[in-house]
Amino acid sequence: MHTLDVSNLHLEYGFKRVLWDTCLHCETGQVVGILGRNGGGKSCLMQVIYGGLRLKDQYVAIDGRVLLTRERRPEDMRYLLQQSFVLPGLSVKQVFDDFGVAFESFVEDFPDFVGTARKRMKTFSTGERRMIEVYAVLASDSKFCLLDEPFSFMMPLHVQKMKEVIRREKERKGIVITDHYFEDVIDISDELFILRSGKTWRVNGREDLELLGYIRNTDGIQDR
């Protein structure tokens, strides 16, 4: 089992506290969900964990080994950005080869993509490209996986299947996920937090989210 520990994160922009003594723990076999309002610091937290954003005083460690530089080894951690990051001229097979993932395993989960190994990424829809990127990051061989808005632009049927893949992959890694489709995050998370006023607060479901002002009443409408 591997552990990811994050603490002592402080980030301010002007008078706005984005992260304030923020902490997080994830381990093999867990999906840790992070919810929060748009602009509330979720992506900043992901970037700090991955090393794309370096703070003066921070603690990010895997198995007790502090990650002091911005370098993250793929075998330690993979990161799915909000934005599309795969070059449009690459073929689907090239993308999976780069991540050490078999194209055949992808089409077993998503048969609609049979026969697309040589197709270029630019020929797919936004949702299809997102599926390929998420699967490549998620199924790669790493101790931890950070997923920032993985379900964006996906059809509901594909979202449900990707959630099955996440549940399967968590058996061999720890996964930290954030998405504005909060119902899906609640559904697959073993531990759930809301990032509010720069701090992470553990929540136990919809009732806590209502109390913290993330959703309104009991109708599931997100307070954006």
C-alpha cells in the first residue's frame, strides 16, 4: 500500500486566500473526491500536489518521502489536466503507447472505439478525446492519479463506464478526483472533502454539502 500526504499549503492572491493550511490524505484503494465552487482552488491544489505550482512552505510526500522539486516521476504520479493536453496529430495508439497502456484494453472497455487505433486525435469529438486522455492517465502504471474534471464533455453512458474503470483502477493506486458533476464524484468517492475558504472539510454526503452551502436545499442544484 502507498500513501500520499499533503499539508501546510498556503496560497494567497492579493487578499484572497486560495489555500490556507490545506491538507489531504490518500492511499492505495481509495478514491478521494474534492468538491468546491468554481475558482475555489481545486485546480491549484491539484497543481501543488503534482508540482506544477510550488509554494514556499508545503508538505507533499509519497510513502513518507517528501517531494521537494517540481519533478514527479510517472511511476509515482499521473495528472489529468482540465484542458486537453494530447497533441492533435498523434494517433490513438501512440497516445496509449506513450502512457504504457494497451490500446486493446481500452477497446475492451469502450467497444465503440474498435478500429480507431490509427485515427488522429484531431478527428475525434471533444468528449471522445477526453475519454482517451482520461483512460490513458487512469490506466497507466502509477502509485497515484490526479483527475481534474475527468467527466467534462462525456456522454452519460461513457461517464458510467469510466466510473467502473476508476473503481477497478483504485485497487492498485490512489485516486484524487474533482469535477463539477458532483453527483458522480459523490458516487465513486471513498472519502469526500469540500474545499472552502482555503481549507479542506470532510463531508459525509448531500446533507453536509447543503450545510456548507455547496448545494441548495435537497434538490441537488449546485450553488455555482
